[in-house]
Amino acid sequence: MRMVDIIEKKRNGLELTNGEIQFLINGFTNGSIPDYQMSAFSMAVFFQGMSIEERVYLTEAMVNSGDQIDLSGIEGIKVDKHSTGGVGDTTTLVLAPLVASVGVPIAKMSGRGLGHTGGTIDKLESVKGFHVEITNDEFIHLVNKNKIAVIGQSANLTPADKKLYALRDVTATVDSIPLIASSIMSKKIAAGADAIVLDVKTGSGAFMKNLDDAKELAQTMVDIGNGVGRKTKAIISDMSQPLGFAVGNALEVKEAIDTLRGQGPEDLHELCLTLGSHMVVLAEKAADLQQAREMLEESMRNGKALQFFKTFLAAQGGDASVVDDPTKLPTAKYTIEVPALKTGCVAEITAEMIGIAAMMLGAGRITKESVIDLAVGVVLHKKVGDFVQQGDALVTIHSNRENVQEVIEKIYAAYKLVEEKVAQPTLIYTEIH
């Protein structure tokens, strides 16, 4: 078998066999297929696409290129959740303890963030003492004992995907739905879950800016998941404005605590109940979405979800007293209000600009080597559809430096106010099965 023949076949729009895809992924991973040939292949896929069978073969080949996590020692159906990312996306911090509290085992493998704010691990490390450096045996023991644990990503998980993504990034082939979908799903499948719920974002703060592209990506990932024997569902949700109010690590932990109390922002609360209900049904802990939702709402009401969060934090070395006293979380030196310059209705908040504003304060990483400031970020007071009087606070900046003029300018650029009434955006567009 020759790589040049595989490139030519895909360039001409023909379908590759499982053996051909295994050959190219194995060869690329072990270095026998050079970057320039893999670049040519990626460009051929970019223009010609892939059939669902090819997408499944590609995903499986990437899963098999490295470690696979064995969760068979955990009792029950393990359900994972993946979000395609956005600004203020605090869902995992709420969902993990909430869903665990109704008996669904949550064995979460998470990474650190690169971009607007930290990843799930960075956010959790806002809690003093919390750590994810635990052995696989301890990880499985904690999930069986407490129904929830989080571990750092294995360095050798889907190495083919890491190599391929780095190449796509410099060859203008990132925006290929078959390659995006197989990249995401290979990591989820290698992480060992039995079922997967996907939160695919669309809007200005999302990777998929328009709804049709988000639907196509969601359907592709669902087809791949089901094609390899993992029950998979997707929700398409809005990221035209930040989710919730908080953008920043400790600020998002505090917002997650509020949400677990049933006192969080309306959009974050609703999205977590929707995603959580699907997770509970896939785990066969409820007969339908309505029953699952009632179980989750009751767990918020009676304090059980919050107790699970405390137990989870304490089990991994964290100071669980922050749940009752969030002032123990890292706190910024300065809080600076950004007032509205005119009266009107909020018509638009460009999520990406708010994310960049938080990153400028130090809430995110520009490069992998960047050091995150866990205390800083922004808290929104007005969302799309809200009426604002001139002088009302649009946002509060939490900063460890006094001069934040460039951050204020970025926030003003993100907000668009108009005279007429504006409807709130749709939060959840559709479900993909």
C-alpha cells in the first residue's frame, strides 16, 4: 500500500477502506508517512469530504493510536459530556455533581484551557488544595465511592489526533467537519465512556458560527459515536453571547455553586438541566427526559447536588468549605464597573470579545506556557434583551491591576445597544439523535 495512491483516491472523491485509513494513521503516528503527504491528504478531505463509514474508520484508527481508558471497573453506565467550547461555559462544573447526585457515575477526564479562560481543571484548581494528579485505580475507586471524580488527560491519548491537529492548524484544514468530528470523538471514545452527550455551540462565540454548520457537525459526531457502539446524542445551543454571567476561573466556580443552589443565571440553569436530563436517560436512571429533569430539579432543591460537589472537592484534596463561603476563592484586588454610555436595549454581546477581554486580564492562556490568574475575569450584569439606563453597570471587571482601559474598550466594542425592544435569543435550537 502506498500513501500517494491513498491521496490520489481521496483527491478523486473515492471512498477509502478501513485498511487504507488504518495504514495512513499508523504510518503518520510512527513517522513513516511524512507531514507533507498527510497535509495533502487533509486538503483532499477538506475538498472531497468523507462518507460516514470513512469517518468511523478514521475515528477508530485515531482511538487505537494510543492509550484507551478502561472504565469497566466502575459500576453502572458511564456517561460523558463534551462541549465544543465558548465563553463562560461553566456547564461541566454544574453538571458533574448534579448528574452524579442522582446515581449516574461521572468519570471525567479534563484538560487545561488554551484561550479565553481556563479549562475545567484550571477552574477547579481555584479551590485551594484541589488536584487531579491521581492514579487510575484511585480514580475508579472515587467514582465507585462518590459517583464522581476528575482526572487529567493521559499524555498518550489519541497521539494521531494531536499530530494531525497541529498539521491542520498550519495548513488551513481545521474547518473540515469530518476532521473536526473525528478529532473530538476519538478523544471521547478513548476516554472510555459508554454514552456521550454533546453540547454543540453556534453563534459568534462558537467555533461553528452558523446553525447549519453546527447541525452538520453534531449529526456527524452522533453518527460516529453510534457507529462505534457508544450511545450518542447532541444538543445545539446558543453561543451568540456568553453563557451565564461569569467569565473567569474562580468567578465561574462561584457561579456554578449558585447554580447548584438553584440560584444561577437562567440560561446556565436551563442548559444544565437539558444536558443533564439526556445524561440521566442515557444512563438508564430515568425512563424519559421529563422524569430525569424532575430528579435533577429535586436534587438542586434538597441540597443533594451541592453536597455531592462538596464531597467531590474534598475527595481530591480541595477545601470544600468554599461551597458555603465562596469568599475563600481567589479574589481580585480591584473591581471596576463599566457603565452604559447610553440608554437602550442590549441587542448584541459579541461573546468572543468578552472572552478576549477576560484573557487580557489574565483569565486565559495565550500560549500553553502562559500562567493563569485564577481570580480575574468579568461578570456581566446585562444580557441580550435587557433594558439599560445610561450609567447602569453593564459589566464588572475583576482585575489585579488598576489600569484596564484596553479591557473596558473591548467590552464597549462587544455591547450593541438599540432603542427598540429586542427578544432574548433562543438558547437551545434542536436535538440530534
